[in-house]
Amino acid sequence: MEMAVANHHERSSDSMNRHLDSSGKYVRYTAEQVEALERVYAECPKPSSLRRQQLIRECSILANIEPKQIKVWFQNRRCRDKQRKEASRLQSVNRKLSAMNKLLMEENDRLQKQVSQLVCENGYMKQQLTTVVTDASCDSVVTTPQHSLRDANSPAGLLSIAEETLAEFLSKATGTAVDWVQMPGMKPGPDSVGIFAISQRCSGVAARACGLVSLEPMKIAEILKDRPSWFRDCRSLEVFTMFPAGNGGTIELVYMQTYAPTTLAPARDFWTLRYTTSLDNGSFVVCERSLSGSGAGPNAASASQFVRAEMLSSGYLIRPCDGGGSIIHIVDHLNLEAWSVPDVLRPLYESSKVVAQKMTISALRYIRQLAQESNGEVVYGLGRQPAVLRTFSQRLSRGFNDAVNGFGDDGWSTMPCDGAEDIIVAINSTKHLNNISNSLSFLGGVLCAKASMLLQNVPPAVLIRFLREHRSEWADFNVDAYSAATLKAGTFAYPGMRPTRFTGSQIIMPLGHTIEHEEMLEVVRLEGHSLAQEDAFMSRDVHLLQICTGIDENAVGACSELIFAPINEMFPDDAPLVPSGFRVIPVDAKTGDAQDLLTANHRTLDLTSSLEVGPSPENASGNPSSSSSSSRCILTIAFQFPFENNLQDNVAGMACQYVRSVISSVQRVAMAISPSGISPSLGSKLSPGSPEAVTLAQWISQSYTHHLGSELLTIDSLGSNDSVLKLLWDHQDAILCCSLKPQPVFMFANQAGLDMLETTLVALQDITLEKIFDESGRKALCSDFAKLMQQGFACLPSGICVSTMGRHVSYEQAVAWKVFAPSEDNNNLHCLAFSFVNWSFV
């Protein structure tokens, strides 16, 4: 027996020293040679390393081995390494799949129980329908929750409530207490974060998630209990009382305040009991439920700004896995008191899907993010630690939420804004801005201008993505420069803003993103140059720290956001942040919602109804059917502006004017990107291939011929209507049309006209006629305007106009003429057209 074992070891050792060469034959190496080769491979694993060749030459014991055989040995050694790594990876995947399989089997068991329960209930209901109920006492059943009768003022009563909360939570997490259905758009699978479900036909709104996380149960519980770190809508969470329970657990009385997502409804707060304990099977549980009474809780004065919401039995069940990590079940069950919000917002407060997106899915994603960071699977830019970048994202989101909500206990107070009811202006003095930075002590405070508005048929992801990628379409670079400069003490002050030209260059530098790319953190550099000659060689670049969420149209998200704040180019970890931005929240359409939103405290805008382009034929006839079935979303805008004490009124006026300008730009963008729009003709007018543009091109050409007696376009007799538009669009002269309002604005331009003004068709409609002329050009236009209106055309001398980027453009001649819509008397004046001949940038 001993000899057999010895022979086995000898054969094993012999096989380890035998290797295939390039011809397929086995080559035997001594133990010393194998050891030397292993040392060389450990120091230089890469095959093309010159250091490896040097080590082989220096090793005398390898001198009698052919180089080709050594090369084959290293190739085999490298293959064995790859095989080991792949085997290790497959073992890890197998462990995860085993855990997920266990989770799915448990979910299947729960669903089978739920089916059995529904079958029993169905049979019972059939029996009840065939039975004549004569007992009148059955009509007055009292359904007062049992826990409301407990004494919440004694430890024994709180322990009783805690045990009931635990039982109710477990019945929701793993039982059939709630009728769960799979959440739309979230399909389970190997690449999924977890399994998600929402409630159906239950009191309040509820969501459930379960998944596998490679962290220990105690660590997961610690993370989830720190709700402000992962729940962006959580303003504060305070534990007022904590005492041990008799079974080794702890009971806490918790007061939590949450932010409101818009300016249209008050925020919510919760007064809850939180119970932390462990089960006999080794699982860890954190469960929570509201204590009865709307007036309960600490500091009634602080809670007066909130509506008390109710948290039904919710929590986290965390079970350790055999192969490492944990299986986690999350349940969130709330009653958000939807009666206190306008009808148009009720879908946000009555939707289990919204609760799932904001709380349940966010919690599981956050834990998985931390798990991947701890394993070194996440790489971030600019050498920043993940915790630092995560703090920046949280500070941006929190600052924006503070601006939107404007809580009085934070020091915010409202002030009038030129009689405008749609824009709210709030002010906060420096003494209350400790959460921003102590470095802003030189300022008088921060002013915020904000508004909420209704959008129809506008995909939130598309809108936010457009605002992110085309900042020049809606933002004013000088305002960005002012906000950035105020962060540097004593270097800048309104109204003495130095004239600066934005070059149009926007560089986005990514810093990091979450595991599913639903949120991105990035630095944006806006390149600018001073127009003052003495500062011509000084950089006027502006840097913004920015988070962008929800720009994937196929992803399931609660909202889409673009939040940014000016930062110093050095980008220190403690940089002061004064965030501004946009939030777009989709809501379900309901008949009559638009009117509710328009009248909600006189503080709301309806972008689609405030356009002065003209109603569509359907809307003009009073048929609202085109909008009643459209998708809707709420857009909330908030911009913050630091100011000095003596400039408060100036900054307030500038803020109102700027936010109105942003709203107007977003209005045009929203209608341009709308797939259908409220009025089909509105969006199509922005397209050069639309029927309206074809008709306008014919009117422009015919009116030019009528007034000047010559042809503007060379059109053959067989030319189609579309060819007229193409010739006009490709014409070498810049041709623009403006409306006949008291302040004429441009409504159309050909490609040369857009190039001359350095703008787009969307932004063109915000440019007034007088803005493009210099002083001499405006005088020439005024002197010939009477002639233009009398004879129908006028020729303007050569001059200078200005593009939207501030560049000067020269032209040899400008021709202006009236454009008529065809009618019997030819007096139906539609617009004015201008043709700038031989234009060029100066």
C-alpha cells in the first residue's frame, strides 16, 4: 500500500515536470528548472517583456533548454492561469446563481400560496353571493387597527406594537398579506438588480424588492437605517428615543422629514417606531411603522410646514448566504395623504410605482453600488474617491431640494417678483447658509426664482438630455459667469458684469456614474472670452459641477433631473455649491388635470397653452380631445443667485427676467421635441420640411416677385412646391421672416440666415428684429420703415448686424418686403421678409 502511494506521488511529480513542446512531444524538466521558470514568470508574466529574456539568460540552469521550448512553457503556464481565473469566476457566478435560484424558489412558493388564497377567497365570495345575509350587525363592522389601541407611551406598549409590526412586515415581505404584481418595465434576470413588485388593491401604496448583495447583513442594515444617505427625498431623520427590547433587539422612535418634488404641494413628515432584531434562522430584520395620531411627534412648530403621512408596516429582511453576501427583502408601504395635493399631482402620491422608483429600487441600487465600490469594480475620474463624488451628488440634490421647498426654518422667505404669479422668488440670508459653505460669509445671501409647469406629450428623458447637450439654447453665459464669480470673494458684483462672449464650446468631463448609469456626475466647462480689450487674453471659462439623471428613455425612473452649480476650476472637496436646475416628473393623464394645475395657488405655468403661435384647428373649435389622452409631466425649475446686501433688488429683477427667458426657451424646446404635440402644426413649423414651411416659401417668393418685379428664386415650369422650399433653403443670401407683433420676432430663416445669426430654428423664435442690427442699422430701418409699409418693399444700404454669439456681420445690401397670404384683395399681410446680400463675418 505504501509503495502504491509512493508510486502515485512519483507519477504526479513526474507529470508536473513534463510539458508539451511546439511539436506536441513531452519535454521533461527538472524540479530546479521548473522552479527557475516559475520565478521568471512571477516577475515577468507578460510574454513581450525584455526583462524576461534577460532573466532567462542570467539563469544558468536554463541554458541547456531551447528558447522555443521555454516559450511553449510560458504559453502553457499563462493558459493555466487563465483557466484558474475562469474557474474562480465561474464558481463565484455559480454561487450567485444558486442564491438567486433559492430566492426565486421562495418567490414561487409565495406566489403559489397567494394563488391558493385567491382561490379560497373566490369560492368564499361565490358562497356569499348565493347566501341571503339577514344579520344587520354585519353592516357595521369596525376595522380599527389593533395597534392603534396600544399604549404608545409605555415601553411595554411600544414592544407590543413592535412585535405586531414585525409580524405584519414579514407577512408582506415573504407572505401574501399584499397582492404583489411585477413592476412594469423591470424584468428579473441575471443582469437585473433584483426582483421588484408593486401592490395591487391595498390600502396606501406599497413596493417590494428582493435581491442578492455581496455585503454582510449587519453592514446592509447599517446602510439602510441611514436613510438620508440613499433616499434623496429625505430632508432629515432624527432618533429621539432608543431603548433595548427584551429579546436583544432595539426600539427607536424616529422623526423623518421629506422634500416635496414640486412647488405645488407641501412636503411630508413621518413619526414612526423602528424595531431592529434578529430571527431564529439568523436573519436580521429592521421594521418600521407610524405611531398613531397626526399631532404626535417632536416640535409641532417645525412640523407645521409638513403634512403628516403614514408609514404602514415596512422594513428590511436580510438573510446571510452560504457562499457569502446576503439576500435582502425590502418593503415600503406608505399613505401619502393624496387628498392634500392638486388633482393633477395625485398620481404621484397614489402610485406604488413612484414609491418603488424613489425608495425601494434606490435602496437596493445604493447597496449594490457600495458593494461594487468595496470590491474595486468601479472606476472614477480625476482621481476622486467614490465617497467624495457621492457626497458631491448628494449636496447638489439636497441644495436643489432646499431651493424648491424653501422651508421657513432654513431661513427662506418669499418676496414679490414684478407682479408675476407664476414665478416664486424666495430669499435666504447668509446666516442660514451654513449647509452651503462658510466661505460665502461675504455675501448678503442667496435668492431663488422657481416655478412649476405642465408639459404635455414631452418625454422627460428627451427634454433633459436636450437641455444637457444644448446648453446654449436656453442658458445665458453671462448669468453663469456672474454666479461663478460670486463664489470668489470681492472679485465680481452685479450690475458691473464684464461683457463676455460665449464661444459656443461646451466640454463635458465625466466624473462617475451609478452601476446602471441612471445618474451621472460630471464637470462642464463653458468657454468664454472677454469682449473688453484690456481683458482679451484672460480666460473667462466657467466650470459647472452637474448631475444628470433619467436620460435613458428605456429605463424605469421616478423623474429626470439636470442639476448644476458653478465651481472653482480647482474643484476642492469642500467647494461651496449653490445648485440650480430642472426636474421633470411624469404623471398619469386625467381629465381636468390641466385646469387644476393652472389654478393651483396661481403659481403654475402651462407651457403648451401659453404659446402665441396660434391654435390648431381642433383646439380652435374647442375640441379638447387631442390633449385629454396625452401623456403629461410636471417640470420644476429653480435657479439660485448669490447676492450682496446692497444689490438684492437688482439681483431679484435679473433673476425674474432670466427665469422667464429660460421658461420661454424650454417652451420652444418642449414643442420642438414633442412627438406629436398639442397642436400638430406648432411643432411642424420648426421643421424646414413641413407643409407650413413649403407654403411660406411660396408666399415669400411670390411676394418678392410682386413687389420688386424680379424673381427671388429661379424655378423651372415643372418645379414642384417642395423644390421652391429647397431653393429658398439653399439660397446664398440670408433670408429671414419676422412676425408683425409690437415687438417683431423671427419665425423662419433659411440655412444661410441661421448661419449668419449663429442660431437654430428653435432658438430663432426668441430673437427680436431690433437685436440683430447695430445702431446705424436700426436708424436705417426706422427711416425706411414707412416706405416699406407704403410701397411694400424697401432697400437698405450696406451695414453691420450682430449674431447671437456677439459676432459682427457685414452685408452689402438688405432688401425688406411684405409677405402676403394669397387672397382676393392681396391685403392679407402675413409677415415681413429680409434678404441680406453678400454677408460675411467681420
